[in-house]
Amino acid sequence: MTAQRIGIIGSSGGVGASTLVLGLARCAAAAGLRVVCVDAQWCSGGLDVVAGIEDQPGLRWADLTGVRGRMDGHELLAALPSAAGVAVLSVDRARPGPIPGEAVLPVVTAVAEATQVCLLDLPRWGMPLADDLATSLDDLLAVGASSACGLSGTAALFRSLDALPARTWLVHRGSGAEEDIGRAVAEFTGMPLLGVLPDDRLVPRALAAGTWPGSGHGSFAAACSRMVTQLRLQAMP
């Protein structure tokens, strides 16, 4: 049985898409699910850095550029750095560079076959492989904010996502008081509102300390837990 593939994409920079990937992963693992996070942000500093596990040994994308064809997903997972039951396949800031398209889908397929939830930190729409990865998803979460840049980015993004086969959701970044704004944006775009991602002071503290965001019991972790529950319910036949 292959994993539920969930992609997260930001409608603009700085909305916390990578942080949401890790928060959802932590909650899914806490619920007893086998989880992997895949970093598809080729030009980033690495999802392992955001997770605070950059010093752990294990494979990164730079080690897999020559992969072609079918792989053993369980062996691959065992070779990845991990924390709290979540394996992470990250880019490597010490060995930057694009990943050949021929390697990406075989690797994602392999880890998805060995897990129950596969979360992908997607590149900005229009960047290489973004659309290829998006067409392989079960669910796609578009993270937007109520700033002028965030709202215009969401308006532009949803038109590109409309033809995808995945269930497409809106996650609104802001305080709980901004749920009405999130609902208005959801109504405008036609994307159902999965939830509001709150500004939780525990998250920047975790990132600054090099620990996994969403590990505590704050509002961010609670929001991620609710989103995981709803996504899993949608995945059930």
C-alpha cells in the first residue's frame, strides 16, 4: 500500500510552508503513522536544517542523483536521517545543485511505497519539477497569508492548481482571529480551507534552538494535528 502523498507549496515567500511540512509530519508520526518528508526545494538551505538534524549522518539528494528505475524504499528510508519517527530526505547545502528529473520520481515512489504518509516540500510553482511532482499527489496544500503579497500570490497560484488531479486545500497563515479572512480567500479561490496556521511564539524559538518545530503543545502543533486528522479522513474510502 502506497503512502498518502501530501504536497505543501507557499503562495509567496516566507509563509512557513517548510515549517508546516515538519509540523504535519510530527503529528502524523505521533499518531503512529510511518512518515517521510521529501525536500524538493532545490535552492534552499535544506529541510534537515529546519528540522535541526543537519548534523545527522545519512543520505541527501546529492547522493541520489544517479538513481534510475525501481528502488527498495525500506532500505532507502533506513539510510535517511530521522527524528521522532520521521525520516527526512533533504537537499545538502554543502553540495548544492538541481536534482536530475530522472531521479526524483523513482525516489519519491520508493519512499512512498514504504510509508503511510509522504510529505513533499514543493518548490515555487513554475520551477523545475514542480508540476511533475504536483501531478503525483493525493493532496496539495497552498499556504497563503493576508498580506498584499500573500493574497495576490494565492490568487495567482490557485489558477495554476485548478487542473491538478489532487485534492487542493488552502492553509491560511495568521492568527486565529483571521479565520474570516481565510474563509473569504477560500470562497474566492474555490479551495476549501483546511485550517489557519497560527503565529505561535514556540515555533521561532524551536527554529532558533535547532529543534523540530511543532514538537510542543502550542497552537501551531494543535493546528497541525487538526489538519492531519482531516487529511487522513479525506483519504479514507
